[in-house]
Amino acid sequence: MLAFIRGQLISIAFVVFVLGLIFHFIQFFRLTRKKEWAYPPLEIKSQKKTPGQWVTSCLASLNGTLWKTYPVVTVMTSVFHVFLIGVPLFLLGHNMLLSQSWGLSFWSLRESVTDVLTVVVIVCAAFFLGRRLFLARVRAITTAYDYLVLLIAVAPFLTGYFAYHQWFDYRTVMTIHILSGVVMLITIPFTKLGHMLFFFLYRFLIGTEYSFARGARAW
Amino acid sequence: MSHQELKPVDTKQIQGMLSRKKGKMKRFLSYCAHCSLCAESCFLYMEHHKDPQYMPSYKAINSLGKLYRKNGKVDRKLLTEMKGIVWRNCVLCGRCYCPIGIHIPSMIAFARSILRSQDVYPQLDEVSSESWL
């Protein structure tokens, strides 16, 4: 059983993860079409600015954005999402296993760095949990499913931290760590965890007022 | 009893409408992270002392979300409750902002279409009696 969890199950999870994402990517392009119209580009000539004016205009451009209305949440969520994806990819232990299995790996961060970043992810998750529990507006739309999704996202980091520091029984913690990682990979394409990736499709490819790029597609 | 309350709900028609836009709308609903970051982009939320009922996500989840969750099998009482959410609590100004890129106004507009198909919509005398404006 343990050999299956540490071997084939991880491969199955990767296959489901990749195929699930491909399926949703194809569905996205099937559900959207090229826009037939576009706003004409604004013709605003930028004037030369002094450094002071430049800083002022940059700060002014934050007005009405989440950086201005919810600065703490914006920083926490940005950090959380970047490290949630980055830490497992550039973790030395993961890359050694990848190298052993497939003969290829990413470059790795120092273990002391990933250890701290893991704590950062856990702290951010605790912050999100606190928002869900204590903020009326978040509680108003929170269901048990939201807590489950948060648990799925943070469990690999918690168990990974325990395993690295060899807290509790190492083999048991490591098995739970692998299982939680497998659950996370499998659920990403089929649950709201998918927003981590579909955020890029929606904000860059769909043309709306709030697009980050000049989105050329419409629903 | 008004005409709106008498007509039975046509579940098949609602299901047909839900199914036509299922691909887009179910994606919107399932990728909503329930983060509430859309709240302050709604002027009605701000004007009503930050009452969560006026949050764009709350309105979408409790109207269209409920319709999908119940697969269109809803009674007139629930549709009437939704009427308040999608007409009184939202003016469809289109200013709501979702960090993930979910287009909330299209969800509210779609919920309105479904309700309208069942003859559930605000009526002039109702507007004055309930002080909707």
C-alpha cells in the first residue's frame, strides 16, 4: 500500500492534474470566441515626469484598486499564491525525487529558505481562516466547502513542515504529506482551487474593463 | 393574491435556460473563491453600512448559485426572495470588480432573465409600497 502511495498514486495524480487542466483549457476556448469589436485605443501622450511626479502618479493609479482598499489582504493573497506554487516547485527534496524518477529537475532553493517560506504560506492560510471565521462579510458567503478547500491547499505545507522537522512519526507524516499533495493535485482542475490557474485566462485573455492585457476574447 | 403568485413555476423552462449557459455560469460559480474582495466595489454595499447582503458575490451566489444548486427545482417563494436580491439589491451598474475575473453582472442579469421567464419581476405598485427606490 505504502509503495503504491509513494509510486503509482503520484503518477496518477499528475496525469489527472494535467489532463484535467487540458480539458478545461480546451473548454475555455470552446466557450469563448474572438471579440468582434474592441474599444479604440486611447491616444494619450505621456509627458516627461520628474521622479516625484512619477511616484505620485503611480500611487494615484492605485486608487480604486485592491492595493488601496485592502492592502493587507492583497499582500497576503499575492504572497500566498506565489509561494503556494513556487515552494513545492523549487524545494530541494522534491527536485531530488524528480531527478531520481525522471532525470530532470528545477533548480532548488536552499532548505532554510523553503522552510521559512513554508511557514509564510501557513501563516497566510491562518490569516484567510481568520477572515472566514471573524469577518461578517466573508462569513456570509462561507460554506463548509470553503474550509475544506483551504485545508486541501494548506495540508501539504503543514505536513511537509512536520516531516522536514521530523515531528511525530516520520513515516506516517510523510505518507499523509504525499496523500495531501495527491488530493491537492487531483482537486485543482475540478474544484475552486482551479481559480489559481484560470485567473490568468480570465484576467488576460477575456477583454473587459478590468483586463490586465488587451483581451481579445469574449464569452 | 397577485398574478405573480398564482402561476406555477415552470421547472423545465428554468432547467433549459440554466443548461444553455451552464458552461460559463457554472465556471463562474465554481471558481468564486468566496473571498469577499468584490464587496467595496459595490456602491449599494457601501451605502447600506457594509451589509453583506449587498456584496456582489452574495447576490450572485444566492440567486443564480441557488438556481444551479437546486437544478431549477425552486418554488415561487424562493423566486420571490431572489427578486429582491437581483432587482432591489443590485442595479446592474456593472461596477463590481472580481480579482479572479468573474463577470458578476452577467450572472445577475442571467438570474433576472430566469426570474422574468417565470413572471417574477418588480411591479410598479410594489416598487412604491416596498420603497424599493
